Amino acid sequence: MTIEFTAWPNEFAEIYRQKGYWTDRPLTDLIDHAPKESVAILCGERQFTYADLCQKSQNLAGYLHRLGLKKGDTALVQLPNVAEFYVVFFALIRLGIVPVNALFSHNENELSAYVKQIQPSIVIASQQHKLFENDQYWLKLQQQDPSLKHILLAEGSWGASLVEAMAISSPNLVEHPNAADQVAFFQLSGGSTGTPKLIPRTHNDYFFSIRRSVEICEFSSSTVYLCALPCAHNFPMSSPGAFGVFHAGGCLVMAPNPEANVCFDLIERHQVKVVALVPPALALWMQVAVDRKPSLASLSLVQVGGAKLSESIARQVPEKLGCQLQQILGMAEGLVNYTRLDDDFESIVKTQGYPMCSMDEVKVIGVNGQQVAPGEEGELVTRGPYTIRGYYKAPEHNAKVFDSEGFYHTGDLVSQNEKGYLTVVGRDKDQINRGGEKIAAEEIENLLLKHEHILHSALVAMPDQVMGEKICAFVVPRYNSSKLKSVQLRKYLRGFGIADYKVPDRFEFIDALPITPVGKPNKVVLREVIRQRLQLNNVS
Ligand code: OOB
């Protein structure tokens, strides 16, 4: 059994193979051909060689096989930044089991939505997460989906032990990953609709994006890379990220989070050379570096992406951190743009780079759907050898964001200069980008509308010094507005078990929402309203 997805048309697939982009090899090749005795992962006080990584993922695959899991099954995985994340990934891939890797910040609401979509056979999680402290949520999940039979916990006092499952040798395991042109795993979409969308990534397309990223970023066996962002996110996973490190035979250092002092210690201790950050983390690092710059002596490259980096911060990177900056405009749907290591400084600080592959087709289109002139603003649309042609089981949404020629309409407003470099100037999708964490406005609006005292709601981004954007929820009360308070609404939303980063930072109570000519909430006006209110507050 294979997972259904929108495949690339044959004529494209043929070219991608001819060009050598698609090599028809499974993602397990990333680790299976590395020099066995080199150190692959440093995680706390633990060290994993490539031999360990291969062995443990084979052991775990054997265990899963004995449980009766098979090709075409799916898995829900939620692990913090630990080496086991990769062991689990490759174990599942060896058997053709297709995982969704939830972010560790995800909560009941998100996990349940994934379970509903993929109907997994197994959950692999960590007791460090409060949902898995005891078996209550697990029992609830099993009620939601009776086919869900197995759970493995990275550490824990209940459930089966992941560590033990990784330790039992499985000498006779027969590996049978999915065909390379089939779905290997699901990435998570930032989303702009009520339900989170899953992104089917094939071995072929993902492997290519990793290989090409490794070339561009010049990763090698001497690369030491710090994984400071959430390991399940596409950026630290594949741009070139952990998988790029594995492909190059380098060393991955796990950081529990991007906190500057924690990471500076790790950089110093392990002589880290490369790190990927989102802009708010970079800004905090630059503050701490004032006192701790010598800790960063080994660092040669800081990659920044996920949200817009201000030019003024970008300019200060070489001096404040003593290393080079690389900007990345990427997306879990595929397309990744990089500034190049030998680019001139102005391109590095002013743009988010250009596509990594010459067969990435990129267009900037105006409201009339026509391409705009260089330097003018428009929506970024793209198709190519590693950009998906459709979300998983989402025909209606796909009809909106993929056009008849298979171009993905990113909802990002950009300008492209004469040399092809892209600069992000805004967004035309109903999403808030809170320092790289994406929030689909509709998802939270729908929950607010379930409140008996709320008539209308609209979420918009409000400017924030540190995060770039934060969430402002405009609320029109149904009865007496004095009854509604921000504190209660936050509590109410948390009651749905949403991830913390989705809880609005601010609520604004108003009598009516401004409306567009077609009758939708006018978010342009709302963004301006909150911008002005914030300015007034600053003045007073
Ligand atoms: C990365 O992936 P996602 O899927 O979390 O988010 C993609 C969206 C883009 O469509 C864009 O709206 C925004 O995040 N974004 C940026 C940006 N990089 C991503 N906006 C402005 N400037 C940037 N440099 O965020 C992602 C995936 C792989 C590599 C890097 C980032």
C-alpha cells in the first residue's frame, strides 16, 4: 500500500531524472553510506556514531516489524530535540512507514488533527511533554481512532520503551522502504486555513533538496552543525540541516532550544561551525554576544530564515557574531532560496537569496495574474523538482493554491531583482508569522466563534520589536462586552489544547468588524487599527 498524493506529471519526472536530480534512492542512504566510525550526533553527554545511528534505527525497525507494522502504515511522532528523533525517522523509513513529525510545541488540538488525517498505527512520543506524562491522552486518542494500537515513549514510566526497542538487535530484518517516487514522510504546513495541512514529501524530491543544499552551503565531513530550532521543522531538517550534515558525513550537535547562553556553551564545547536560526533568536544572540563573543570563535556561518530579517540586524551579524550571514527563504512545501556564500554583502543583507536549483521555476505575479517587471512586487509562485503539487487529501484547498500548470501560489509577496534575487515584502495569506512560527488565523477564529459571548472574531498580525509579528485578536462581543476579558479568553482557548504559540498576544474588543466589499473582515484596516493603537500606547 502506498500513500496517495499528487505526483509530478511524467514529463517533469523524466527531466528531473535525466538531470540527475532524482536518483531513485531511499532517504536511508543519507546515513547508510557515511563513514561508520565518525560521530554523527552529540546529544547531551551522549555520542552516536554513524554505525550507532544505522544500528539503532535497524533495531527499532525490527521491533516495529515484530509489532506487525508494515509498509503503507503511518506514524505520529513527537519528540524534542534529541538524537532519537533521527533514529525513529530512519527506522520508520526502512519499513515504508510514513511519519508525521509534530513539533514539540504542538498540543492536543494539533496532534488530534494529525491523527484524524493519517490514522496512524503508532505514536512515538516523549514523557517530557505534558500530554504524555500519563496515559490519559493516549487512551483518549485510542478512543478517537480504535486502529491506533501502539505507543513508544522516549522515556517514561508507562507505555513501551523506545530506548529498549532501539537496543534489541534485529539481524534478519528485511528493509523495504517505499519506492523513491512515493511519499516518504509528511511535512507540516504553516497553514492558512482552519485545519492544518500535511505536505507529502517523496524520497526523490527531499533527497534532492538536501543534496543541493549541501552543495550550496558547502557542508563537508568537517561540518559541525548546531540544531537549535525544533528538529521536526523543515529548516533544521533539510536546509541543509541535520540531513545535510548526515549526507556530508559531518557532526550534528543537538541543542534543547535556541536560548543564547545554552547554545553558546555548546558552540564553545563542540567547536560548532554552522547554526540555523529564526530572526528573533538571532537578535537575542547578538545581545548576548556583546559579553560572550569569544565563545563563538569557531562559528563561521549563521543561517537565518523562517521570517523576515530586518536589513539593519542583518548588517550587524559579521561584527557582532564574528561570522558570515546566509539568508534563506524556504517553505515546507518545497522551494528553498539561499543567498550564496560568495555573494556580495549587499545581496546578503538585502535579499533572501535565489532558488537553489536552475529548474526551480519562479514567477512573481501581479493581481491580474500576469508576471510583473523586475523590482516590482507580486506573489511568488513556483514549481520544480522538490516543490509539491498538492497537499494531502485537500482537494478544495489544492484547487485554490495550485494552478492548472502545477504552480504553487505561496502567498508570499516578494520582489525579484534583475539578478533573480528575491526579497520578501509582505504576505497575501491569512497567516501570522510569529518569529518563524506560523499561525493560521482561521484556526483560532473558529475556536473563538464557539464562545457563547463572541459574535465575530478576526486575527491579524501586529508589529513587534522582538518577534517581528505577534497575534492580535479582534473580538466583537455578542452581549455585554464587559463580560469578556483577555485573561479568560486565553484560558478558554487553552482549554481546546492548542499550542501555546497560537494563543493571541492581545485582544481588542470592538463593536463591529470593518468589512470588505465582498463581505469579509477587512484585515488591512484591522492591521492599521492595531498599528495605530500600539503607536499611541508607545507615545503615552
Ligand atoms: C520555513 O518553512 P515554513 O513552511 O515554516 O514556512 C514557510 C513560510 C514562507 O512561505 C514565508 O511566508 C515564510 O515562511 N518565510 C520567510 C522566510 N523564510 C520563510 N519570510 C521572510 N523571510 C524569510 N527568510 O519557514 C523554512 C523552511 C526551510 C528553510 C527555511 C525556512
